Amino acid sequence: MNRIEKTFKQDPAFVGYITAGHKGLDYSLKAALALIDGGVNILEIGVPFSDPVADGPVIQNSSSHSLRNGTNIFNVLELIKNIRSRTEAPIILFSYFNPILQADKKDIYHLAKESGVDGILIVDLPLEESELHIKKCKDSSIAPIFIIAPSTETERIKLIDKSGSGFLYYACRSGTTGMRNSLPLGFAQKMEHIKKETRLPVVAGFGISTKDDAREVLKYADGFVIGSFFVNAMENGVSHEELKKLAKGIAPRPTIID
């Protein structure tokens, strides 16, 4: 049983996202560990990209800062290697396809596995174009993780579920990432439908930023993703101890803070 499977067997998934290199790679390392100490049990480490079309202003801004700091996908894998040496929490490499495609000239999938990556989620790679990506993931014992949306039709949900592994990421609202005040209308009904059609665990993201939202999501899903909320806090200069407390305030189970 791999790390992702073990996590879903033990607890609901609390997935925490950071953009690698935002505020510097050393800050990113400490931020990732702070989130884990605060109750995050799956890390999503974002590769900065110049045109992150699925992301709202908060994560777009963090990507821009990271790129100006000189971060590239190889720096990100070195960061992940450092995180992996300190935790057994699953780590998901979150990227657009262009950085993966360019870096594959240097066998990026093998390097990712060596660094401690458990899954790769590519935001803008459609299922129809993903055959080689899936093969390379599976050859490297990495889970190819896919996204489904409110508009994804039932038959396509089944195809994506069959092709992926690890979990399905449900982007629970149209548009881009960002903090919202509530879950979208029809969330419960949509999640109940998705769960009937899938074998993989389903985590919901896009706009979840409070403990109340997380609790509501977990009535129907196997986990939730917090991204913009943490990235915005980091942009505002929170300390790592404060970041840990923010995560603890959302975590579905109490977490001991030293």
C-alpha cells in the first residue's frame, strides 16, 4: 500500500497547497512542514508557471513571485526531496503541462520519483492527450491524478476514474481558484452523484477556506483542498508558527501544537 492509499485508509484527506519558491525555497520548506504539523496530511507542491489559467489572483501572484526568484521544476524537486526527508506524508507535484514536457528531456518522472513524489496532477492536460503521461507515471510508480469539474459528464467521470489513480480532484466550482464564503449551490447532490460513479477517493477544492466548509465537504467527499487561503497568508508574511495554527484551525481532527 502506497502513502496515498494509507492516508485515505486512516483519515479524511486534508490537502494543503503551496507554490514552491513563493517567498523563497527555504521559506517553502518551512511552510510545508508547518502545514503538516498543523494537520495537513497530503501536500500539494505547485510548480510556478507563467500562465496559470486555472488559478485566481492569489496563486497567480505567488507563481509570478516564485518565477522572479528563479524557481524551476528542478528546484521544486529538490525542495520535495528535502520535505520527504522529514515526513512520510504523501506529496503531490501540482503543475501545468509545459514545465513537465520541457523537463521530460531530463527524465522528469524518474527524478520526481527519486525526490519522493507520490502523485502528479497536471491542471491543463486533458485525458485524450494523457496516454504517455499516464504510462510514464505508472512506470515510475507515481499516481497520475486527474481533475473533474461540475460540468464533467457521467461517462467522462467514469473514464477519468478508470485512467487515474491516487484520488480524483473535484474542482467544485467553475472559474478559477480563490477564497470563497460558502460552498457552491448543488455541491452535495453533485458529490453524491460523483461518488456513485467512482472507485477512487474524491477530494474537493476550489474555494474552500474555512473549517465549516471543510466539515461540510467531508459529509460527502473523502477530503478537501486548501490552497489560496494558505498562499494568501504566506503572501501577507505570516510566520511558520502562525501558518501551523491556521492549518490546525481547519484540521478535521485536533492536532497537538508544541
